[in-house]
Amino acid sequence: MDQRGKLGERRASTDASLGAERASTDTAAERTAASRQRSVDDRLDRDRLRADEGLLKFRERLDRAVARERSEAPAPTSTVRDERLRADEGKETERLATDAHLDLERRRTDAIVDSQVRERAEDDARLEARRKDTDDQLSTERTETDVVVASLVETETAPLHGASDDARRGDVLAIVAHDLRSPLSVISVNAELIADVSKEAETLTLIQDVSLAAARMERLLADLLDVVRVEAGTFRIVRRLHDARELVAEVVRAYQPLFVERRVTFAAEGPASPVVASFDHDRIVQVLSNLLGNAMKFTPPEGNVELHVEKTTDQIEFVLHDSGPGIPADALPHVFERFWQIDNHERRGLGLGLYICEQIVGAHGGKIWVESELGKGTTFRFTLPAS
């Protein structure tokens, strides 16, 4: 279940719990109020009944006493009439006092009822305030949860948008690189045709410049296409059984004239016996060509470049050392980064060669690294699994 489904379930559970709590609170409050009211009414009825019974009994006793006195008394005289009047006045006074006492009791009972009513109103007010606090807290929690969910959804979809943008840029780059190769091939072929038919030295020099520029553009386009394949996950290597010693000899034959032309000594040393391993011949040649090209580029005249191939129990190690100026220590961690160059003010290419070398070696299950110190040259090493 996704995050939003879990949030919906948690909200429903919270609402159900709150509803149950409120229903329980309302029921308890109603039962308490009803109980209090019944208690007050019962107490009031009991007090009134007792007062009425006391008053009735008192009046009955008084009436019996008066009747008895009247029956036993002699014929009324003025003195008797006066006594009766005084007795009647006394009884009236007692009745008034009894009524006043009863009224006082009733007022006291009404005051108790009013107090209980006020207490109930205060309880209702406190309950309502607590409900409002609960609603406010629940609203705040829901708002915060909605913000978190929105942020989570944005975070989840951001990589998809980024990947989509990268894919579109990769597609455009691949299309451009592929489409440029056709007119570049036309330029190269026509330059060769002109060189075959032309006899003028100046024209041949210009044609050679055109051919070199076309070859350089071809390498740049090939590097761009390799980067696109790496990022798209379609970069492939085709393994075959090859002799690493023969591969080194092939590379030496191709690059030896170039080093001689630049007055740089190039020496190669391989194993005495064949070293057969499973690797992509063209891709490893691409790695060595890139490393040798960089060594030739940064090694000054009268310098030297050395290539060694060593076999251990489980791997083949290629070591290329040059006597160039070396690489600063703070730049070494960035050597294999895409589009990185040691000298950004004097760009020599796109800065993709070493990045692609790392991808090729990694695809073979090997690793590549660099060792360098200013003034003492640079050494590149890479390994391939031996078979």
C-alpha cells in the first residue's frame, strides 16, 4: 500500500476514535446531569413532603387541642373570648413562622438546583473547549501531514522528471552525433580524392589539415556516442579470446612513428609468452590509444613514455608511464570525471576520453587508476581479469 493509502486509513481511524470518544463523553455527561437532577428533585420533594407533614400534624394537634379546650371550657365569657383570640393569634403567628421556614427551605433548595445548573453549564463549556482544542490539533496534524505527503510525492516524481530530461538530452545528442557523421564522411572521402589527383604541395598540405580535422571530429563524435550509450545503459562490449601481448605489439606499431615525429622515446615491454584473456579487442585498443594520446600530448620533446604489461595469477595489468609535468594532487580525484580537463583555459577535446576508459575497463570487470606527482610524470594503470 502506498503512503497516501496509509494516510487515508490513519485518518479514518482517527475520525472513528474521535467520534467514539465524543459519543462516550456526551452519554456520560447526559447520565451525570440526569442523575444530579433526579437527586435534587428527590431531595426537594422529600423536604417539602416532610415540611407539609410536619405542618399538617402541628395543625391537627393544635385543632384537637382547641376543640378539646372549647368542649371542656365553660360558657364563653369575655375573658374566654379574649383567651381564644390570643390563642388564635398565637396559632396564626406559628403558622406564619412555619410558612416562613418552609419558604426558606424551598429557597435553599432552589439555590442548590441553580448551583448544579451552573456547574453543568461550566462542565459543558469545558467539554466544548476541549472539543475545539481537539479539532484544532487534528486540523494542524492533517495540514502538516498533507504538506509531508505533497513533499513526498514531489520527491518521488523528481527523479522521474530528471531521468526523463536526461533521456531527452541523450536522444538529442545521439541524433546530432549520428547525423554529423554522414557529412563528416563526405568531407574525409572528398579530401582523399583531392589528395590523389592534386600535385601542388600547398593543396596537399591543406588537404592534410582537412583530413586531420575530420579525423579529430570523428573521434569526438565517437566519444559523444559512447557517453550516450553509457548513460542509456546500452554500452556493450564483445568479449573474445585475445593475446594481450599481440595487442600491445599492434598498438606499438601504430604509435611508434607518431612518438618519433615528436622526438619522444616510446618503449614497450610485454610478457615473454602469450597472455590469452577474454576481452573486447577494439575497446581495449581504444583505452590504450586514449592513454597513449594523452601521454604524447603532455610529454615534452626528448621525454619518454613506457608501456608495460604484467600478468599475475588472476589478472593482467597494463602500466603506462610518461615523463610529463605530472598532475596536481588536488586534481587527481577528478581525472576520470566526465567533461573534466586539467587545463580549462586551453581545452584539448571534450574531456570524455578518460571517463570512457573507466567505463570500458569497468565493463570488463577491471579497474583503472592514476598515480602522479608534479615534476615526476604520470602513471596510468588498469587491470583486466585473466582467463
